[in-house]
Amino acid sequence: MNRSLFVAIGVAICFCGSLHAQSLKDRQRFQQWEQELQKEVASTNEKCGTNITASLDTASWSVIPAERQTYNMASHCDEGCLYAVEMLCKDDLGKEAVKSQIAKITCKAHADATPKVTVDKETKEMVCMFDASKLNFGDSIKEALENML
């Protein structure tokens, strides 16, 4: 067997293993959250005149302590990250900045209590990171984006 085949088999084994690491209940919950997020990003796109895609980094949810994993990750993404983008789109300059610099939003959970946002200017990906205990962080994300875009 050649090396490429071994690598392909290894990747397949890792991928299948990661699917089984999450329970059916978790996978169903994540699927529901993704569906909710897609409805919310459609609303953001309508308000901003954009075609932004959004996704949840559900693997990052494991950093949240079990007692706080009852929070809805899609709601956090919507009420923090998408809200911030929508607020930028309230004027023409903000709308143009969003249109030209954000094409994809990835929402991630992280253990740090302070929300964070990054924007990769080359890929136009905005990564929005938050802790599940705080829901009203959209204004701080908006302020950070105003300084980045």
C-alpha cells in the first residue's frame, strides 16, 4: 500500500471516530441549532444586503462546563455575533464594510468569559467566540468590529 492510501484510511478512521464521540442527543441538538442559525443568518443577510454564510463550531462546545451546556449555541451566535453585524448595517458605511469584508461567520464557544472576535481579511471569515454564561455581548462584538473593519 502506498503512503497516500494509509493517510486516507487514517483520516477516515479519525472522522468516523469523531462522529461517534458525540451522542445521538448531542448530534440532534447541534442539527437543530444549525437550522435555527440558518434562519437567523437569512434575516441578517436581508438587513445587510449580503450573502453571508454562518456555522457553529459545535466541537468547541465541549469547552463549556456541563452544567452550562443547556444554553442554545445558535441563540448566542444570533444575539451576540449576528446582532453585532446587523447593528453595523444600520448605516451605509457600516453596510459597505460588512459587504466587503465579511463573507462567513463561524461561532465558537470558548472557556474565557470575555467574548472575542477576529476577521481574516483574506478569507473574509469572522470568528466570534463566546462563553455560554453571557448572552448580551453583541455591543462589545460590534465595537470590536468597528475597530477592525
